[in-house]
Amino acid sequence: MPASSRAGLIRNAARRVTCRAGPAAVPLAALLAFALAAGLYRYAPGAYSALLRLFGVPEQPFGYPFLDTQFVLAQIDCWRRGIDVYVVNPCDALGRLHDYSPLWLRLPLPTGLGWSDRFGLLVDLGFLLSLFFLPRPATRLDGALLLAATLSQVTAFGLERGNTDLLIFALAVAAGRLWLRAPALRAAGYAVVFGAGLLKFFPLVLFVVALRERLRDMLAIALAGCAGLVGFVLAYHAELRKLAPNIAGPNYFGDMFGATILPHGAAIAASVLLGWAPAWLPGALLALLCAASLGGAARLAGDAGFAGADARLLPRTRLFLVMGALLVCGCFFAHASIRYRAVFLLFALPGLLALGRGMPAGPARCAVLGAAAAALFLMWSMRFGLAGWLPQQVAWWWAVSVLAGVLLRFAARAAAMRELTAWRRLQLNARDRTASRGGAN
């Protein structure tokens, strides 16, 4: 065998080994990092606090982790005692009012001493184990970038808090894997998403994935989801009205992201620095940003190189890219979110890297690779403070615009949309034939 052929076989074998090792290497490294952090907390709390400061993770005021887990269990505890946690919550260390779904208060979770740590560990381990089921990195570089994102400040923030968004992450991963299976299992995936949506609301945006189904099945899924949601609202409408004022408003210069952050932050900066900021300025800036984002997304979705690269993606990679785009764009445009919700960029990052690698050189490829770089930057930018505020906002709009392009491309090629377009074309053709016969008579 020629030396060049042997070298080619060796390279291909190494690539296969890399691809097989990649999906295990990233979650295993995350589990190891979590175990090391837990060991530091147990045996060297000073070093643990220093590690949090190094990562830019906000320190807890009480010296223990899983503050968000404690919040959930404290609400349940107070509710069982007959206390209206929508108004007052003496069981929580910070007195935080209930701003989650009413279903949390009905969960049969233990609330005794020590259960915050146990529940927090379960949430974190569920998230870490779900990483094994994300799309595989196709190259060593992709694996290294995905590892960097997985071990980022955003992930550490969510893990340290024991935030329930990590539970939603694991449930979304389970739904995604079910959607890659037979029709009966795909139906179970929508049930998982519906349950997650009743807990945290924002996962309901994943029902858009039903566009992948046949039109008849998509309509059935939409009808079932709407019926369940109407039933939920009718059952808990009084509590839903009470929790709405408790939802935190946007902090324009804090640890939040969303579409309103840049326009309102810019208006505040103009008022402070220039003494001029008319009331219409934030709304006008938001409209301009949304128009530019949508225009860029439409242009990207129509790019031939982008469409070709999208068609060559592995089904799992494409599905999780769409899921990540839905979750990130939904949270970005619906309401300002705490930074740890950026962890859902992990769904999209493998797909963005694969798209960029499969596209020809040009502006569209630069936009996609720029979105991947922006995602990585956003997951590691918690220490920058005000100095990094503007770059972070630009990165968010860049990433969201590209992800919106992914969604437009997904909608254009979705099975339900193709059936609907074909049905509409038949209706128009029938109308034209009827009009032609009428004119001839």
C-alpha cells in the first residue's frame, strides 16, 4: 500500500476516534470539574470562594450553594403552611416572592433540613448527564470549543445556584432525543416539552418543532397543546395574575440579556452623558434593531451556501440547532433573562460550527462563524462589567440574528409548511381553472 494511502487511512481512523471520543470527553470533563468544585467546597471553602471569584460568578451572601434550589423548596414549605408566597415568603433566605408556575407549589418534594443540597445536586447531575446526549463535535477543534463553552462562567453560575433552568435543559435534551425516534416516541417528546413549559413557561416555544411533522399531525399536536394550556390557565388563573407582578423587570446594566437591554441601556447612557434622551428613543432603537435583525436573518436564510450546509447537517445536529435557536430567540425577544439561561447556546453551538465549516467562503459564512464566536464570548464575559456591556449587546444581537436565520430556513423546509404550500398552490390552480372556464363561456 502506498505511503500516502496509509497516511490517509490513519487520518480517517484518527478522525473517527476523535468523533467517538468527543461526545464523552466534554461531559466527562464537566463532571470532573463539578467533582473538583464540590471537593473544594467541602474541604477548602476558601479556595472554592476564590474559584467563584475567578470565574466571575456572583458570590452567595450566605456562604452556601444552591440558593435557587433553596428558593424553590422554601416556597413549597411556606405554601404547605398556608402562607401566600405570592405576597410574602418568610421561608426563603432572601424573602423572594413566588414568580414561578403554580405547579411548583404542588410538587411532592421534601422540604426538610438538608434537602436543598440534595435537590440541587440532583438538578446539577441531571444537567451534566444530559450533556452526553447533545450532538457530537465533528472535529477536535469543535470539541475544544464545545468544552470551553461547557466549562464557561454561565454554566458555573447555573450549577452553583442549582437553578431550575438546568432541569429544563435536561428535559429539553430528553425531548430532542425522543423527536429523533418513531412517531409514538415523538409524541412523548411533545408531552415532555408541555410538562417543562407548565413549570417554566418559556420551553413552550419548542412546540414550533412540530412543523417537522406532517400537517395533520402538526395540527393535532397544536390543538392538544392549546387545549392543555387553556385548561392550565383556567385552573390557575387567579395565581397567574398574582405572580405576574413578581417577575423581575430588566436590569439594563446587570446580569441579564434580552432585546430591550441595548435600546434602553443606550437611552440611559445618552441621558447621563448627553443630558438628552426622549421617551421615544428606546422604542425607536428597538424597532430599528429588530428590523435589522430580521433583514439579516432573511438574507442568511436565502443564501445558497447556507442552505446547502444546512441540508448536509446530521439530523441530531440540525434538530438541536433549531431547538437552541428557538429557546435563545424566544427568551431574548420575550423578556429579559438572567445570564445563566444563556446555557441553551450549548444546543446551538455544534450546529453553528458545522454550518460554518460546510459553507463556502463569503459574508454568510463569516456571519455564522461570528455567531459561534459570539456565543462562546457571551458564555465567558461575566467578569467584564460595564466595560464589556456594549460588546456583549452587539454579540447578542449578532448571535440572535443568525439563529433567527436558522429558524427561517427551518420553517421554509419543514414538512408541514411544504404541505401547506402545496395545498395552497392547488387551491390557486383550481381557482384559475374555474376563472378560465368562466371567461370562455
